[in-house]
Amino acid sequence: MIFRQLYDAVSSTYTYLLADEATREAVLVDPVYERHQRDLALVRELDVKLVAALDTHCHADHVTGVWLMKQATGAAIVAGAATGISPLDRALRDGDVVRFGGEELEARATPGHTSGCLTYVSSARRMAFTGDTLLIRGCGRTDFQQGDAHAMWRSIRERIFTLPENFFLYPAHDYEGRTVSTVAEEKRFNPRIGGEAREEDFVGYMENLGLPHPKQIAVAVPANLRAGMPDDGRYPAPATWGPVTPSYGGIFEIDAEWVARHRDEVHIVDVRSPSELEGELGRLHDAQAIPLDELRARAEEVPRDKPVVTICQSGKRSALATLLLRKAGVTDVANVAGGLIRWRQLGFPS
Ligand SMILES: N[C@@H](CCC(=O)N[C@@H](CS)C(=O)NCC(=O)O)C(=O)O
Ligand SMILES: [Fe+2]
């Protein structure tokens, strides 16, 4: 199975991409709204077909990216029936199974943090995605939404700690940089519910956490009850001026073919060194030549009246050029993917 653990440093949220290698069918668990373009780029670059975007629960601290993923990929929006999230393409109940290729995730109802919380279990891969029910050496709080420390105790003890001890546990958050645990580890070392803890110990702990409410709660919960659909119901495109695709590496790229057919609409900056401009790949007659090592100092020479596209030999140095220009205040900028090599392969003149 293809497996990737992704992180949102703003909300300390983990997003998980799981895909069946043979069929390429995939699911994404707990995507974050602001990380949508990153996640989408990875889906494209790994060439997987997202069949479902799953939430473990209705999050209180960040907005979910499931609605955006559906718009971009057609993935079904899936979450627990008891979350109250609407619209859902599939409302899961305890014991339901989500299939992607030859892989599957079993939904286990694990209420306590919220009443709709699910833990997704892959028995074949010995993995459980616990959402905010069980965190590494901690657990989700039970003092808002439909929080209930007694329900949480039962969920963890009866539905998670009953999994085989060698199962890996992947939470929705970690605030200390920890990435994965196991059932055995948490049963032994979880300071709230591990070892010899009894229900009243756990409940006493949870009732005295004294945490401030998440900063985004007033925005996040109503948005998440709509699956993270923006107020205007529109899918925000990464750029309006052309078919710009953000890469997983964080570069905004544009297809050489589109640039060749829309030469008048953009300003081209060639960042190769002067000697290369006379080389076998030639040069574009209307491109402004600024070598990459001079671009920081000369960024002001780049006109801002049109979107800017950068180009070099293979598209690597010009990728860095987009970052430098963005820092210098050029907002509409993209890299010609594959550079002049690709340009020439497509048969465009230089
Ligand atoms: N400081 C964070 C707090 C986030 C928070 O409260 N997260 C919830 C999950 S939605 C939780 O259960 N946190 C457990 C903890 O902080 O120990 C924020 O403002 O967003
Ligand atoms: Fe949560």
C-alpha cells in the first residue's frame, strides 16, 4: 500500500493518504482546507485516483478540505453519520467498510471527543487512524461539542485498546512532533488512560484539563458542518490568469504548450546565464534575460502589468526564480514546466 503522512503546522493536524498500489485507488483522511493544493499535487504526482475524502470527525480547530477534494477529484465526502456534517456522499455507521482497490478501512464508532468520532482501522496493514479519540500519550479533549469523558473511556478501552497490540496508531493531531504510536505503547504509557488507570482517574484528568478553546472554533465548526464548503460555494482556483498547477514541492507550474499559445498574455523571464542564451536550445525572442544569480538584485526590472512566467533549460532554476519573484512582490508568476527542453520537444520555435 502507498502511505503518506502529511502535516499542517498551523493546526498541528495530520492528513493521511492511503492508496492501493495495483489499482491506484486512494483515500485521504482528514485533509486541511489550507493545505488543499499541496494534497492535490501529491495525489496527481503519485498518480492515484481519490475515491473518498474522509473526516474522522467534525473538527473544531481547523476547516476540513474534504469539499475541496471532491470538487478537484470527484472523491466522495465520507464521515460518520453522527457528525451532523451535510452534505455527505456516504454517512458511515459503526462497522461500515470503506474500500479502495484491494484495501479497506473499517469504521469504528469511538465517541467521546465528539459524538460522531470514528476510528478507521486497516487490519491488513495493522493501522488505525484514531482522529482525536486517542492521541499519542494523550487524547482529544471532551469539554466542547458533544464531549463526554465516560464515552471516551469506553471508546478507547473497548474499541482501540482491544485491537492487537502491534497495530500502529495514527492520530489527527500531535502538538509535540510525534508521528505514530502502537496499541501496546499507549496501553502502557498513555498518562491518562494507560497502565492501571481506572475510569474515575481518566474522567478526573479530563475534567481538569483547563484548556482554552481552539482559536478557530467559531469559524471551524459551522464550516465543517458544511464539509468545508466556502461561503460562496465556489472552488478557489490557484490562479485566474492561466492553468497554473501547484506542485507538491511548492512550485506553481504552467504548461509550456499553454505559454506558447498565449505568448501575448504573459511576460517571459529567462534566467539562464548569458552564454547559454547562444547555445543549442536558442532563446525566445520576446523573453527578458536576467540570470538567476542576478534576479534578487534586479527583480524590480520585471514588469508587473502581465503575469510572469519563468523559463530556463530544464525548469529547475526557473522554479527557484518563481519563489524569488514572489518574494519581490510578483503575485502572478509560474514556472514553465520542463523549461526550454520541453518547449523544443513540443516543436515550438526558439
Ligand atoms: N491551541 C489549539 C488547541 C486545539 C485543540 O483544542 N485541539 C483539540 C482537538 S480539536 C484537542 O482535543 N486538543 C487536545 C490537547 O490540546 O491536548 C488551537 O487553538 O487550535
Ligand atoms: Fe477535534
